[in-house]
Amino acid sequence: MEEQTRERQDAHVFRATSYGVLAAISVSHLLNDTLQSLIPALYPVVKDGFHLTFAQVGLITLTFQLTASILQPVVGALTDRRPQPFSLAAGMSLTLAGLVLLALVQGYGTLLLSVALVGLGSSIFHPESSRVAHLAAGDRRGFAQSFFQVGGNAGSSLGPLLAALVIAERSRSSVLWFTILAGVGIIVLSGVGRWYRAHHPPAGLPHSRALARNPGVSRGRVAFTVAILLVLIFSKYFYIAGITSYFTFYVMDKFGLSVKSAQLHLFLFQFAIAAGTLIGGPVGDRVGRKYVIWFSILGAAPFTLLLPYVGLGGTTILSLCIGVILSSAFPAILVYAQELLPGSVGLISGLFFGFAFGMGGLGSAALGWLADLTSIAHVYRLMAFLPLLGLIAAFLPHLEPTGSSRKAPLQ
């Protein structure tokens, strides 16, 4: 009787949506990703200052993305067993250290070290913050992930804008001003950590073990489905890496824009990503995650295929459409995977965030290498075909609701 009461109380925690916590973790995500997005926004500055090739620029992104991705599944798996509420503030502290070093660095090797520190902060932040969003979601898991992730996307869009307004007009040392944001993030995340410590379910509850995987899907089907989702993330983030890392160079080369104008175009694309992210989760709650995943990857293909062949106005409009459509996928993919393996929220969050970051880094390095051999325009024509991989979403199974989502049908 006592065990059943405990399970009912735990279930109640999950059904009640904690909007204040979601707001705090979304704001923290905004601060975290604003700081991280300074790295690609600084590419024109560091490329000229250190006399770098496109391949070396790609290696900066690869260093950041790999350090931001490799540890994420490990962090997620460990915290599934033993949650660490204050690891969120610790991750932001590493980001703070990386920013200070980035502002003062004098050599390329130390530059790579600075972005690696920022990446390590991200590898700690994302799995645990996604878990907090899941814990605070109640019956609105898609909404919660969208709301959490849109903070990050908004931060990614603010980074280039702030770089255009602050850094581009001064010097790289202006990055030190952004350490104030990191300090605010540490304070907010310390408060989130206290809530997390008080509200996370005790490890090892019987119902948690029982929901190790969705009961409607076999183990083999789980592995096959995860593989499909990872391929979809590959197509999405490989393409987005080509925009976030090289869009400024693309519009500067093709249309003769200044660095400041090019960064404003990157800001618009990042803003479109934020809008699409906010849309994707709630729509998935209503119509089904599988349909959102299908549309958001494959539906971007007509726009990506047309992008390399239009003028500046068309490029702006198409990039906005691509950003909105492509970005609606990730909240649906993440919640779909969490409901596939509801007993491993941290592992799934770390795996998918980490893989997304890793594919972004690999894409940036590979596309930078290709741009050195050919041209930025050729790269954009080639990567336009990546969203066609969305066709494999047809093989995703329909999931039965589990846990706290019983009242919110998936399909």
C-alpha cells in the first residue's frame, strides 16, 4: 500500500506542469546558447585575426561540437542512476572559463582550448536541463521540450546579433562583457538545481524500471527506430551546420554584403529556428510526433534545393522557411525517443543532443574542407539534397502513450 501511494504521488509530480521551472530552464538555455553561439559569430573576426583557412575554421567548430557531444550520453546515463542537480551550474561555470580564455587568447592552439571548455560546459548542461524539462512537463511533454529548446534557439539567434552590435565594432576582447550573462546563468541554474533536488523521483522506483522501454515496441524495433532517428538528426544538423558556420561567408561572397549585414542574415535564420522549435513540440502533442518528424525533415527539401539559385531577397525568404520547417523536428524527435525508452530520459537526451552537436561539428569540418577545394556556392548546392533523407521517417512505428502521457494521445 505504501509503495502504491508513493508511485501515485510520483505520478502526480509528473502530471502537474511546473511553468515557473520551465521558464527558468528555458531562460538558462537562452543564456547558455547565446554564449555558445558567439563562437560561429566570431568566425570572420578570428579568420582574419589568425589568418585561418576554411578548414581551420571548420576545425574550431569540430573541437567545440565534439567536446559538447562526446560526454553528453555518459553524463545522461550516469544521472539516470544518480541525479546531480547542481551539475547545471557547474556546466555554466566551465562556459564562463572558456569565454574568458577566448577573449584573451593569442594563439590558435589556445583558441581551440577555449572553445573546448565552452563545449564541455554544454555537454554537462544539456542532458540534465532536458531532464528538468521532462520532469516539469506534466502531460505536455512536447510543449515542455519546445519551450525549453526555444530558449536555446533564441540564444543562438541572439549570439550573432550581439556579436554584430558589440564585437564586430570593437575587438575580440569584448567577449568579456558576455561573462555577465554566464554569471546570471550560474545564479538561475543554482535555483533550478534546488528545485530539481527536491522534486526528482527517487532512483530505482519499481515503475521506473518497468518502463525501461515502451511496452508496444520490441527491443529489436527499439534499436531500429533509434537508428532511424539518428539518421534524421544527421540530415538536419549536417545541413544546419552549413548555414550556421558558413552562411555569413556565403552571402558575403555571393551578394557582396558586409560582415555586419551577413551576421544579421544569420540572426534571421536563427530566429526562424527558434520559431520552428516552439511550434514543433505542441503540434506533436496534438497530431502525433511521427507526422511532425516526417514533415519537418522532408518538407524542407523543396526550399533547400531552390536556395542556391535565387537572389538576396529569395535567399532571405527561403532561409526563413528552411529554419522554421527543419527546426520543428528536434522537440518531436527527442520526446518520441524518450517515450520509446521512458526509463532512460537522461541517456536519450544526452545521446540525441550529443549526436546533434557531433553531426554539426562533423558537418562544419567536412563542408569547410569541401569549400576550400571548391567553393561555398558548390557546398550549398550539394548539401541541399540532405533533407531528402526524411523519407525514412515512414518506417517509424506508432507509439502507445506511456507514463504521464497517458492522457495526451500521441497519434
